[in-house]
Amino acid sequence: MSRRRQIIETFKMSKQVDPALGWWMLGAFVVFGAIGFGIFWLLPGSGVLKLIMSIIGALLIGLLGTMIVFSRRAQKAAYARLDGQVGGGARALTMLRRGWTVEEVIAFNKQQDMVHRVVGPPGIVLVGEGNASRLKPLMAGERKKHERVAADYPVHEVVVGDGEGQVPLPKLVRHVQKLGRQVKPAEMTELLSRLRALDAQRPKIPLPKGPVPTSMKGMRNNMRGR
């Protein structure tokens, strides 16, 4: 998908959640454009050239302001769409940029409580989604597994939700990024190698006992919007 097409599709999806998005963008263009015109108009010069430069400055700064507002509102709309969905936290984690590795659904149970794994500068971050009480043994089991193969690296636990001690979905990415820098880039290759060895020991489809509402493949596809 081209960059232009991505912007169009993002606008359409965001507008479904945020009907006032177009007005916000128009208002940003007018306000930032006026600021840009004023800045360039105060620069030394006179005549037609000054007027042309002021208009160009207004257009450029207006467009910049519009894109900033569009980006912020679109991100907010994206979180609103994910909130309450199964696997919403995993999709939010995909917003982490270079230097982070996200593995979706490394563990789950028949109630669709699930644990994701993020590897980055803070070390290993286990992110749980679902019922807090049911997640405790699931998270504890994964923590033990990871500490056995990567005892030299810190393991953090984060539970997505609005309860006490939990992290709301819109703040999840920022919370993970603020966990600190405890793993050097040179150590990342070794850490990922150890975790690949751990994952290789897991069953290809780690189904729990009892009926499972959805398959692993189906859960992953649903989280990716397929």
C-alpha cells in the first residue's frame, strides 16, 4: 500500500471513531497557517516577494500542523478501536519501533487470557491481557521459564487494564518504553537467541486442557485484523 493510500485508509478508519476529525484537521490548518503567515510576514522584506513567501510559509506550517493533529487523533482513535478487543494489547505493542521485538500470545488459557512478550532495552517484558486473577499463574509460569533461560536479564510484568496496578491500553506503549535501559544493544542478539531456544521447546500449538474458543492461528489473525 502506498503512503498516500495508507493515509486515506487511516483517515477513513479514524473518522468512524472520531467523526470530528475533519474539523480538527481544518482548524489546525487555519490556526497553524495563520501563525506561519505571521512569522514570515515579520521577516525583513517587502512587496510581492514578501507576500508570496508569507503564503508559502502559511501553507507549509499549516500542513505540518494538520499532520501533527491528524497523527495524534488517529492514534487516539486506534486505541479506542482496540480497547476491549481480545488481543488489543498485542496490537498496541506493534506500535513500538525499531529496537523492540514483540511476540504475540506466547501463552494463553481457554478463557482467552493471554501473555505477550516484548524484548527491548528494559529486558524481557511479559504483558498480560485478561482477568487479573487468572493471569497470575499464567504470568508466574512464564516468568519462571524465562528466568531459567535468561537469568542474567531482567524480567518485567505488565497487566493491561483499568484496575489497580494495571496499565490502561492507551498508556501501554509509553509505560513499556519507560521501564528503563537495562540491556545493551550488543547483548540483544544473545538474549533473543536464548528466547528462541525457549520457544523451540514449546508445543507448536500450545492448547490448554479443555475446549478452546479459538485456535492460536485464529487468535493471531484476529489481532492482526485479518
